[in-house]
Amino acid sequence: MKKETISSLQLFYILIGFEFGTTIILGVGSGAKQDVWIAILTAAISSLILMTIYIKLSALYPNYTLLQMLPVIVGKYLAYPIIVLYIGYFIYIAARVCRDFGELMISTILVETPIAVVIGSLMVLMIYCLRGGIETFGRMGEAVFPLFMFSLVIIWILLLTVHSFNITNLTPVLGNGIKPVLKEVFPNTLTFPFGESVIILMFIPFLNNKKHAGRVGFAVILIGGTLLSINSILILSVLGPEIYKNDFFPLLSATRLVSIADFLERFDAIIILMMVAGVFFKVGMFTFGAAVGISHLFNVKNTKSILLGIGMILTPLSLLIGDNFIRFLEIGLEFITVYIHPVLQMIIPFSLLCIGFMRKKFQSRKNHS
């Protein structure tokens, strides 16, 4: 596989888009009611511990992706099932994001279009970009990120003009105590979206300056967490905590209330464009991670055919993981978030860091003796 590199700034842009992904559209942390913004900030600060684990682990093996480290740290026989598990995880999460995107599109602007066509069209564009290499993906980040942020700021300004905007919707602060907030932080908000940044371990080896990996990782968590918190404050101020909790796409619902002089209305298109950009980065990162993992597993140098294969299975897989959207969400909240995310985002990386550190220390002592 041709060795390509991206800059730390490009990785930052991609990861910020990845963090927003579907998160900015969906009602994250809704169980905390008016304290959603506190839950998001708490989860972001807590996830700095996870990012520290990822960066330290990468520093031990700077030229290895997460799946390349595994045979070195735990041995090839134990590593293979874990590698397969991570590849399946990356593909599954990419499929879930595609399903979120498809459901939003067919419920808003493409109501007569089959969801398979919507998701399939996205995958054609995604695979076309990824087959150009990680450098092409990085340049997409540079091109799209400014437009994404500009659109987000415009939406926030428009939300301030809504007649129902009332900052008192955020009160009483911690009116239900700290317990609902902590319950939303772990495992829900900590694992989605912040814990999913474990994918950074598949991209650090492609950085042209790996010393900046820590700065990028921590900046993404802090800036992303702050922006998501601000976004939740504005949505809560418009909709209130009860509607926020029960709405599938609260940002879209809040934006639909915007009406300037009874003339400028229906800013749905901006939300859809933001969703497309966020999904593009999120699906792209997980798809790329899975493709690189498969290339490591089977010692394939060219990932283009692998990317094509993954792209072909993502559309049907996204439709098979839930009979309907409600069941799809239940699987994510009741199974993936509780049992899968913590293991692959926290337990395994932390265990690898401990074992890897001990191995390095033992080898250092052996070399000096």
C-alpha cells in the first residue's frame, strides 16, 4: 500500500466533522433534560482520559495502526479475533451512521425516494473519494470544514430569532440532581460521540508529523465538546427539554421554527447539507479504518478493491440492522452502547497500553543488562 500522509490540520478538520457527524442532528444526552449541555461537557472532559490512552498507546508504536499493534502486544493468535472484532465494529458503526442519514433524508426532503437509493448514492461518492487515498480525504476536510462551520454559525444566529426562544428552558440547573446527568454521561454521551474517536489510532501513522497527534486529539475533544454543548443550549432554549427528549431530529425541528418577517423560512436545506458533511467524514473514517484493518489482516497492499467491497455491503447492512427506525435506535442504545462501545473504546485500548508499556519496559531492561 502506497504510503500517504496528511497534515495535523487536515486530521483535525476530519475529526471535528467526525465528532459532529450525526451527533449535532440527533438529541444526544436527552435523558438529562435541561442539563443536556452539562452532560455533554462532562462527557467531553471525561473523554480526555480516553484520548490520553489513545495518544500514549500510539506513542509506544508510532508507525503502527491500532490493528497492527495488536499482534506485537498480545501475540498473533490472540490478536486475530480482536482484529476481526474491530473491523466488524468499524463497518457496523459506519452502517449505523448511513442509516441515520437515510432516515433523516427520507423523512424530510426525499420522502418519495427509497432509503436504499439515498444511502447507496452516499456510498458511491464516499468510495470514489476514499479510493483517491487519504490525502484526497484530507483535502476534502480542508474544503468542507469552513463551509460546515459557517453553516453552523448561521443556524445558531437564526435560532436566536425564533419567537419561542427562552433561555429559562435551561433552568433549574441540576434541578433533578446530578444522577440523571451522570447516567447520560456514561455510557451514552461518553461513548457517542467522544469514545468513537478511538478511530484516531487508525490515522495517526499517516500523519506527516506524529508529534502533533496529541494536540489534534485533545483539541478535537475540547472544541467539539464545547460546540456540541452550545448547540444543545440553543436547541433547548427553542424547543424545551421535553420536546428535545422526544424528537428524533431536534436541531431540524428547531430550525423549522425560524421565520424572519414571515418571508425567510424553511432553512432545512442548511441542516441537510451539514448532515451530509458530517456523515461523509464519519462514514469515511470508519470505512477507511476497516479497509486498512482488512489490508493488515490479509497482507493486501492496495486497499482500493477492499474499499469497493465495503462500500457494496454497507448499504444492505444499514437496512438489515433494524426492521424500523425505532428498533434500530433501541439496538444502539440498549446493546451497542452498553456492551460493545465500552469494551472496544475503553477496556481493550487501556489493556493494550498497560501490556505494551510493560513489554517496552521489559525490553529496555533486557537491552541494558
